Amino acid sequence: MERESFEDPAIAALLADHFVTIKVDREERPDVDAVYMEAVQALTGSGGWPLSVFLTPDLQPFFGGTYFPPERRYGMPSFREVLTAVADAWARRRGDVASDAADLVERLAGAARAEASTLDVGSAQERALKALDAQHDPRWGGFGGAPKFPSPSRLFFLIGAARADRRARGMLERTLDAMAAGGMYDWLGGGFHRYSTDEKWLVPHFEKMLYDNALLARAYGEAGLALGRPEWVRVARETADYLLREMRGPEGGFFSSTDADSEGREGAYFVWSEAEVRAALPARHGDLLVRLLDLGPAGTFETGTSVLRPVRALAEVAAEFGLTTESAAVLLDEARRGLLSARGRRVPPATDDKRLAAWNGMAAWALAWLGAALHEERYLAAARVAVGFVLAGATPEGRLTRSWRNGARSGVETLEDVAWVAAALVQLYEADGNPEWLERAGTLLDRRLPHYRTGAGQLFDTADDGPALPLRPHTPHDGATPSPAGVLAGTLLRLAALTGDDSLREVAAGAIAAESGVVSRAPEACLTLLDAAAAAGRPPVTLVIAGDPGWRSTGELLAVAWSRRPPGCALAVTPTVPAPAPAAAAVPALAGRGPAGPRRARAYLCEGGTCRLPVEEPVALARILDRASTEPGGESPAR
């Protein structure tokens, strides 16, 4: 529409004569987008982007839609006709228009009220699995048909259920395998494109989003360790490496996205012809790669060009070339490096280099986990810097800055920002045992959480001390990213388990209870809140690993903890031996729980304030955690 309509001088004049035009970046102001998207969905039955909404002077919506063509076609009015009709209605029937807008806002406000109900978590989990099973594509993985999106919330839910439920494991394995093998995964440079245009995950929309890659890096890492799939762990590493290499600013904040297009063509940076591959590599490397990727004149993207992805097994191709699989793997690694270097000389897609607080929180949350679980200090270091960057931009009152670019701060803090930064802080504590992270999380939540919480316990997406909008949206359901209310509820439960602060658990329970009606009615749409409800229905669980981080025995117990820890279980680690007073004071579970002796770490699983007998052997800890992982959840508290 920008090219077709907004740049048209006649349409620009029509807009200037009759309207006050405001263009909103929905990533800077997701609150504005959420309010008016809900209004357009109520008015038209559907939504999407670009979103065009017409408001009264007091910002109440009365008409809207998504795409309007420059000329009437396919039964759709032109944008010019829409503008003319709206201007005429406002001039001739202003009272009716204003009344209709007020009625719409009142209806939407009523729909946003808390809907509490008794939530049977076990039943809801089973219904969610059945719904996902019905939507699952048994041939190509994923959910639904084309276009296919990665749906991280579904993946995290399935990871939690996979050990105890064969259906969950099957859906998870098929989807992760298919996404990594398809063109949606950037086989050459790491990271995932936005979505697949086809059901086979073959041809992507080439845009890359920070939030997709942060969440998918952790999902592949968690699933790979939990289910013993090293190839998924490799995908997690490559995606994390991509974030550090291409998506990080000099101050350590992460960029938002990269475009699909370069040089005016979608995918031009990422697709290759056979001739281009051969020209970029020595003959032996090029021959191997062309055969492995099955490159040819037909192409998989457009005639003559293909999205790079292995089609044949490396062992099969190695045999054709008279090579061992090991020597072919060395050649393949060299070929990939050479081709990535050649790609770096192309004109890259444009980068949206604004840094968003919530998305940086997601990246830090994922990288902190990956750094600890995969023993990659550089991931942990990047997570620390990203969180520090976001917190450094907070106002004296503690309000986070939503967006930052070239020194300019913009946007308005949302619940998403608070939830993900808090989640990253708690994850950093679990990764390195520094109690300062818990202190910072507590300070952030003390200062900002009251501005999002109602008397009924419901969490709104916007703060009561932010700009006024006709509605305060709330998001119990998952979308492209997990529900902010669900993320925050889960984080509060982990923080309560670590600190022993039951008031945090009560806040989480209240948020879950306020949305229990919608979770019960459509659990498959509210998986993040459902996971939080399952954790809230059990006594708080904390796993304590007591031992010097440099000891081999400590590392062995931590390896089991990262791969087999049950959902909702918080992890407390001793940064030194004995634990320093600040650490023990911040995390009561550490007090009095030390190692078995010199170089002999211990693990304690504590539930509801009572700890089981400590274990020293990784096998014994694995048995205890596996049993805890399969214990059913309870009924969530609801008003």
C-alpha cells in the first residue's frame, strides 16, 4: 500500500484534506496495534497487516480493514473509494459514527474482562494435545497447511510433554526434523526465516526475526538435550552463532529483523544457481555440494536457483565420490565456509536495527540457557550484555525503554518487555548463580508489575501509567511469541521457588485464575499459560546443585539437570564453595546444603520446602528428575 497508495499524490491530497494521518510502527507500539487490530477483527471478522483504521478525534475506532487496492478489484473497494466514503460519513452522519464507535469500544472492553473458572489442568493438557494432534501434519510436520509458521509456544509445550506422551514426542520430532531439513532453516549461515510458503518447509519467506531465532535456538537446544538428538543441538548452536555474528549491535543489543529482499528481489541473498556454487568453490568442493544439495536447472525457488538444503545423505554422496563419510564431512565443512564467505560479498538484505526490550529479553533468555547447558561462555556473556543494555535504558522510575536506535529512544513499555526481561534475569541466575540477577528481577517486578495488574489479578498488556488508549489489551493466548501473561506467570513461579517469596506465587496464581476461563475453553491457544497453571498446581520445586563450578562432579550433575529437569523446576547453583552469604540469603534452598566433600558435588531436589535425600551420582539424579517429570499437575487456583 505504501507504493501503490500512500505515495500517490492524489491520494495523499485526499488524506491531507480530510484526515489526520498517523503511521505506527507496530513493533514500537504493540499496544496500539493490539487495540485496533481487535477492533478491526470485530468489525470485519478478520485482521492482518497492513492495518488501516479510522478513528474519532478521541481515538475510538469506527471503521477499518487490511489491504485496500489502488483501484477496485476482486470485489474490494479502492483505497480512494474508502477514504471518500469515510470522509462523507463523518461529514454527514458524525453523531451516528461516534455512537457506533463508542458502542464498539464498550463491547470490546466487556470482552477483555477477567473470565475466571475452575481449571482442571490435567484435562486441559490432554485436550490441548488432542487439538494439536488434529492440526498436526503427519507427513511434513508442523501444524496446518501452507503457509507454515514455526509456532515456538507449541514446541515448548511438546518438549515438556514429550517424555511422558508418545504423541507429543512424535509431533515434536517430525516438526523439528522437517523445519531443520527444509529451506526455512538457513543451512549455510544458521538461523530461521520467518515462515514457509509451502507445506514442505521448502521455500521460505526470507525475512528473519530476532524473536523467532531466539525462541527456536532454545527450543532446539532443549529438545536436543532432553531427547538425545545431537543434530538438534547443532541447529541450536548454529542459530545462536548467527545471532551473535549478524544480529548484534556494537553495544551488545540485538537487532529486530532483516528483510526478505535485497537488490529488489526476494531471496536474492540466499538462493543459488549451480553455476554460482561452482564458481565460488574449488571443483572438488563444488561437485560434492552440487550433488549433496541436488542443484540443477529446474531450481527449487525460481528456474535455475535453489534454496540450499541437503537432499541426499552425506554417506551416500561420499560413496559416490569414493570418500569416507568422515573425509566428506571435512570437505563439506570447507565448502560451507567458502560459500558463506562468497555470500558475504553479495548485497545483504536491509536490517531493522532498532533494539526492542522484549525481543532482547528473549534473546538473553535463550542465550543464557544455551550458554549454561552447552558450556558456551560466549553465549552467556552475550546474554549478560544484552540484559545490561536494556536495563541501562530504564527511566529513574524503573520503566523500560521499549525501543532504541542510534541513541534515540521511542515506543512505550509493555507487559511483554517486563515479562521477558524478568525471565532473562531469572535464567541468568540459574545459569551462573549470581544472586544479583535475582535482585534485579525483584526490583523490576516490584516497580513495574503493579502498573499492569488489576484487582482481579488479571495482567494487561499496557501499564496504567502509560499513554491512554480506548482499551487496555490483554493477551492470554499465544501468537507468534508466547503470551506475555503466561511468560510472566511462569517466571514469577520460578522466582518464588528460588527466593521463597510466596507473594510472587500468589500474583502468578491470580493471573492464571483471571484467565482460567479462556484457558479451559481453548487450551491449545493458551499453552504458555497452561504450562504456568500446571506449575502453579504443584508445590514449588527447586533443584540445588552444590559444588564448585570447576569440579568435574558438579559439571556432570549440571549436565543431567539441564537435560532432564522437569517443567517448572527452578535451578539453584552455588557460585563458590561454600556458598557466599549473599547467595544463600537470596536463595534459602542453598542454606545448609553443601557438597559431599572435596570435589564431590551433591544434588538436592526440594519440593514445597522439603528436600529429598541428596544424591551424588548423575544416574541417580536422572532417575529422580525423570520421576518428577511424569508426575501429574494439579488443579489451578481460580476464583
